[in-house]
Amino acid sequence: MGDDELSFLLGKPNNYVFSFIIKPKDKNRFHEDQLDLLPFLLHCPFSKILVNGTEPGNIMLYHTQEIDEDGYKGFSHIVYSETGQGTRIIWKKKNAPKGSTRKTNKPVLEILKGWIEQSYFDQKRDALDIFKKLKTQSSIKFRVSDIEKCMKILCGSRLSLLQKDSIGGVLRYWKMENSEDAEDC
């Protein structure tokens, strides 16, 4: 799973996880409710995410430099041990090619459209709810990025079947109100 996919499942914008790695003291840091989800999302015990014996307190990163290599974005930091030894850590990822588009997973899109008709999206749903339901009730192969792409299509101006908004810091999706329904209210 890529950082964009993990960000999506946490209900955040695409660059949320990568930005946190780059600037851990930024206001967009992980919160307790997100930390509780990480073992489930990453399919590993919590001890692999935060290794036993890790000293409490902040990890101090120094000498941050932006990486501006052809085709990559990221940052590097230096972490100093108690003895003063510095270790450079590099965080980088490949830029998406300009003008590139992801292929739409049509079976996922059709399932999500069906759920709209079946009133699943009458309540506000987050990406993790959608992912879990799709994983348990479908035998099709998909990636988290496929769900994200389909949700963008369903919320886009061309279809306008769903709307989204950040509620309590988490993106939620729900059925777009029809103008006919709005008149009845």
C-alpha cells in the first residue's frame, strides 16, 4: 500500500502521510484514533510500527533539506544519537508523470453505483467503511487507489452522485441531494 492509499483510508488528502513523514511537528500529525487503525491497515502488529524499547518523547530531526531530483520529491533529515553520531534519513517518492491518468476499475465503480441506489450512502461514510464493505462483500480484485479513483468520479461534476466533506478531520461521502428532494423539504 502506498502512502496516498494509506492517507485515503485514514480519511485524509493524498499527501497526508508523506507530509507527516517529512514534517513530523506539522499540525497534520497522526492522532490516537489514526494510530489505532495502523495495525489493521498495514496488516502487522503495533510492535512493528513502533518498535518495543523505543524511548518516549519526540524524535528529533535536524538539517531538513528538500530533495529536488528529476522525477522525485521528498526531504532528507539527520537524526543524531546520544553519542552525537548523525544518520541521514531520506524520504522520497516518484512523481506521477504529468498528464497521467489512472485506469478506472469499472467493476468497483458499478458496485459503488449500486450501493448508491441501495441507500448505502444515505448515511455519511468514510473511506475505511467503504473499503471494509467492498473487501468483505466482493470477490473482485481491487486496490485502495481504485476505490479512491471511483469516489472521485462519483463526486465529480460529470456524475455528481455523491458529495464529500471533511467532518471531524475525516473525509466522508454521502448521496448527493437531488434538486427534486430539496424542493420537498
